[in-house]
Amino acid sequence: MDTSPRLFCLVLSLISAPFAAAGLRSDWIDPDTGHRIIRLSPDSGGSSLYFHQHSYTPEGDKLVIRGTGGIATVDLSTLGVSPPKFTMVLPDAYPIATAWRTREAYYLNQERTALMAVNLDTKAVREVTKLPIQAQGRGGQFALNCDETLLVGIAADPEGKTVPRTPPPDGGGGTLEKNWAAGTPKMIYTVAIKTGEFKVIHRENDWTNHLQCSPTDPQQILFCHEGPWHFNDRTWTIRADGGPARLLHERTMNMEIEGHEFFSADGKSVWYDLQTPRSTVFWLAGVNLATGHRTWYNLQRDEWSVHYNISPDGKLFAGDGGGAGSVASRSPDGEVLTPPGNGQWIYLFHPTGVRGNSFRDHKDLIDAGYFKSERLANLAHHSYSKQTGVEPNLTFTPDGKWIIFSGNFDSNPGDGKKATTHVYAVEIAKTK
């Protein structure tokens, strides 16, 4: 009798085949990769938080997700040893972030007039602070700093004036371009959690977006200038305790694009997708915030991902692949590639430096490297479409042993209709 791991994987995959009459799979070995995948959300579905949003309790024992209609948790201590314990903590609430120091998740009340918190163990709810009148009803984003002393927000600026811009004639005229060209006044502000003090720290007419707070520095804030990525220099930082905004990457060639920025786990670096130029050469690039030193890792076209992330120890990276209509599916002149050119996988990346990087004859030179990739989960049936799909938005668990992501690959009807989204975990170590 054949007892090889390959046969075991095949049997499991056949028993738990997608679209089986018994329903969605709960625990199986991906036959194409040999890695174990576990569905974390029940049949009601759910999705992970955005890839840069903090999702774990300080002790690393619980994962916060968006359950269907509310804030939910998954008990990570049950991951891999028993069916994951799923708990609906608070219905009709949309999580902003998981607290860094306390066992709470933050959200806005229904009226969007106050910042609230719910205890992830007791389900007790409390009001944290009122939103300033200047920001109420003005849209925007919110983030919580790492010592939980400041709420940081982006909103339309009631004191600003619109300064529209004329886009280039070959811009394409899509929604991103129109919002970029609108020149709506924006402000970045802080609210002191204890006192409610409101302070505007930055004003501009760019489309300000992608707000994040450093995981280690309570004063460090990361944001972007949104829009068509080849129109603007996207990635910026600013400090809550004063100082001007700082541009982290300045484009040097026509059609160069960069974005989907995120902090390293230690807060020392910011990483971002970089293409030089668009759809041609692909990098994951990083800059050390203290020294300004840069590191770029090259990756292949079929490894390009919508989002990337970094492990808690900073030694590994991961990517969530891309759909058939992504930037990697076309040539630099816009021709659709056949086959598309980018894969639909959850990737694990091992960074490798280029020999000679240790010898620097100039402090401003970039340390170049490349990724050795490993495929963890096959997302061939996953829809990345904003209309019918979902972005995987992957993160590493605090112990660095699993990658969490959202997916619809197990329920995708393949006929253009919207599939059911669930939260999954794929084990980094390959099943023996």
C-alpha cells in the first residue's frame, strides 16, 4: 500500500474537493503545494482586515476579522489542533483596528460621532472619545497609534479650498484620475484619547489615503497620495509631534509606479510595491526611516502580488498574487499577455542579497537582492475583482507559522457572480 505524503495529499484533496456537495472545505492539504489550509470562518463567511491593519491581540492568541455583520475573533490556540474557535464579539460593527496593548477592538458608533472599543473576551463596550465636530460627516479614514494615546484621522478639510488639477491628456479618465484631479482639501488630524484634544497636523489638496500608524513609534504616521500611481509620488510619512511631511520614494522615470506601502513589524522600515517602469521590472522596495538606506528585492512577473507583507521577525515576505486583469497581466504597452503572466497563489518569499552588497562605496546606493519564492496556496479559482471578488489581504500570524488571508476560491461559481468570502490560514511549514 502506498502511504506517501503525495497520496495522502491527493486523498484529502479529493475528499474535500471544491464545490463538493457537502459544502466548503474546512481543513485540507493543497495538492499543488503540499501546504495545509484551514478555513477559519464558519459558513456565514467573513473577511480579514486590510493587509496593513493590526489584527492580533497583544498576546497573539486571537485574530480579529470581519465576521458577517460584525467584529469577530478566531482563537489561534485552536489553529491546527482542533476546529478553530470562532466568536462573534459585536454584531453591526466595523473594526478599525485591534489594540496594541489591550484586548480590545476599536470601531466607530453607528452615527460615526465617537470612537468605541469592545473587549474581545468579555464583549464589554465603552466609548473611547468623541470625534471632533470638524471631522464628523466628512468621510475619511482612521487609525490608532501603538500606545493607544492618539486617534489619527483623514477627512475633508472644512477650512480648505478646492484646487482642481488638469490630468495629462493620455491619463485614461477613470475614477482614480477624476478623484486625483478634483483637488479636494484634506486634513490629517489627531485626537488625544484622554483629553479629546483635536489638532490638525497636515493640510493639502492631494487625495490623502492609506492611513497607518507605526507599530513601535507612537508619533510616526504613514499615508499616501492616492490616484493613478504614475501621476504622483505616493508614499509619505509625518509625525504627530511636529514637522513637515516626508516623501519616502521619488520617481525617477516615466511611468514608474510604487505604492501599497506598509511598516515592517519593528517599525524601522517602510516597504512598498515598485515597478520600473509599470508592468516591466517588479520589486518589493524598502527604506529605513532612520538612515534613509534602501533595499530592493526583485521578483518575477508571475510572482507579482496585489499586496505584500513581512513576517514578525523580518526574515520572510509574502504576497497574495494577482488576478487576470492586474498590472502584471499586460505588457508595458498595454497588450494583454497570453498566458496572463502573473500567478494566482499565496507566495512565500525568501529574500536573498546580491553578492557584494556588503561593500558600499556610497551610502546612498541601493542594496539589491531578489526573492526565492515558494507557492503556499493555489488561488486559481479566486476572483480578485472589486465587483465579484475580494483582495486576499494577507498577514503573518504573530508566531510566524501561518499566513492569514481572505478568499473566495472555494465558492467561486466562475460565472461572474459574486462568491462567498471566507478567512483562511495556510501553514508555512510544508506537511510531511
